[in-house]
Amino acid sequence: MAGLARYRAKRRFGVTVEPRGTIARRRGNAFVIQKHNATRLHYDLRLQLDGVMKSWAVTRGPSLVPSEKRLAVQVEDHPIDYNKFEGTIPKGEYGGGTVMVWDRGVWEPEGDARSGLAKGHLAFRLDGEKLHGGWHLVRMRQRPNEKRDNWLLIKQHDEDARSERDKDILEEMPLSVKTGRTLDEIAQHTCRAKRKSRRKMTKRTKRKVKRAKRR
Ligand code: MN
């Protein structure tokens, strides 16, 4: 399926608070990493290309240590509007759980991005608020009956790389770059907002009932 058809098919808009999104005509090279506390905590890496965000779910999150290769499962393209999304997807919906904007910035392919993706090796640079320097995405050979493409996200050896003895970037910088919140704070805020709208609804309903009685 091309464009955002797969993205939309998986979601019930109006139930989930995620954006429906459109394919953007504007050019750009945004990247975002969203920390996503779904069934399992993971980090979604998204790179803007051809009007959408190419997306990978990095199960253990990115590592600055070049020897620590991280599994990155390619998932459906997301709309560029998704980059700003921080909040909680309701339980039972696709991807149910809390989403945080963990890092954002711009990316740049080394060579041609489209041919890199097609051949299964994309070398690129990130200039974010947390992540910098060179990275590789390398596609693993597909096993029979496997529906998804598994890639490895690997830090290149450069001045932004760290050794195993250094601090883990995920622990060192756990907060949202958008709001400075923790995952728990984002989740609680969503709950408060929901309660508030429910209270408002009750008042409105009561008023309607009164009006109906008067008639
Ligand atoms: Mn996710």
C-alpha cells in the first residue's frame, strides 16, 4: 500500500488522538525519535523522505556504542504531522500507550537515500538535540514467512560515538525534548484532560435536561 493507506487502516481516528495526517508536498529532512510505552517500551525512529516519515521501531532504543547493534523493525510510513505527537493512545487501540517526543532535528543521507533503502544499507547523519553524528541502518536477510523487514541501527565510529563504559544516552537523557516531561507525566496529563472533558460533558447534559423539562 502506498503513502499513508497502511497508517490509516490501522487506526480509528476519533478514538485515538493521533493525527490523520496528509502526504506533505513540502521538502525537508526532519527526523524524530518517539519513545513509546506500548506493550513493550521501544523507540520509533522516523526519517522524512518523499512527503512521509519512513519509520522503524527500535526495540531497545538507539545506542551510541558502535558494537551495540539495535534491532529496528520497519513499520508503516507515518505522516509528517506525527512528529509533534505526544500523548496517550487509548488502551486497546493500535499502539495503545504513551508517546513522548524523545529527540528531534534534521537528518542527511550519505549518498542517495532511496537507493540506500532499496539496497538495504542507509548511511546517514543526525543533527538532533540528543543524537548526533553518523549512523547506519542495515537490512537483515528476510527469513521465510517473515512479513516485516528487520534492520539494525548502528552508530558509526566517530567523535559522537561512546564506549561500553560510558553512560547510556537513554538513561542520561530520558525526558521529552518537546515538553521536558517524563512518560508518567505525559500519561497523567492525558488522564486529567479526559476527566475534565467528561465533567464538562456532564454539566452540558444536565443543562439540556433542565431545558427539556421546562418545555
Ligand atoms: Mn511505536
